[in-house]
Amino acid sequence: MHYFIEAITTKYFDFKSRARRSEFWSVCLFSFLISLVFMFLILLSFRFDWAFLGGVLIGLYIIWYFFMIIPSLAVAFRRLHDAGFSGWWFLLSLIPFFGSVTLLVFYFLDSQKGINKWGINPKGL
């Protein structure tokens, strides 16, 4: 949870440093869980015909979605930097299937040892 809070506060616009795997996956996990809670509440509100509440929840979810675009991109760029790749590699996500799978492999790679052009290794190695 610490990494998630840090990503949406102090590192909101940080596209230039490095992020460990645990930081990246924590942000992904908590963002996904919050989205699931929103979806559950929206479905529940429409199940019981509380359309106004459902509309409000949809509006809040849209705000949440747009709020999370920048920190999600920033942590993805920082994760690529930590593995030794430029943030421009994120554009691979525009290639259907192949690009997403390639990025997923990059996200699972270990940190580049020592110092690279984006800073020191966050693991301290």
C-alpha cells in the first residue's frame, strides 16, 4: 500500500527515475482492486434499481480512471527504466498482443545492477 500512496502523491509526475518490481506491481494491484470495488458497487446499485447511486458511482469511477492515467504511466516508465529500457518502449503497447506480451516480460525482468542513466538501483545493489 505504501508504494501505491507514494505513486499517487510524491511520484505522480516522476517519469525519470527507477521503480522496483514490487512498486510497479503494488500500484497495479491496488488500482485493480479499487476498480473492482467500483464495478461491484455499480452492479449492486443497478441490481437493486438505485439508478441515481449507480450514476454517481459511474461518475466517480470515470474520475478515478482519469486520475490514475498519469501515475500508471509514470510507474510503467520507471519500471522500464529500472530494467534498463527507455520509457519509449511503452509504445509497444500500441501493437496488439505482441506489444503487451513483450512489455509484460520487460516488467518481470530484474533490476539492472548498479547505476544506469536513470539513477541508482532502488534495491541498493
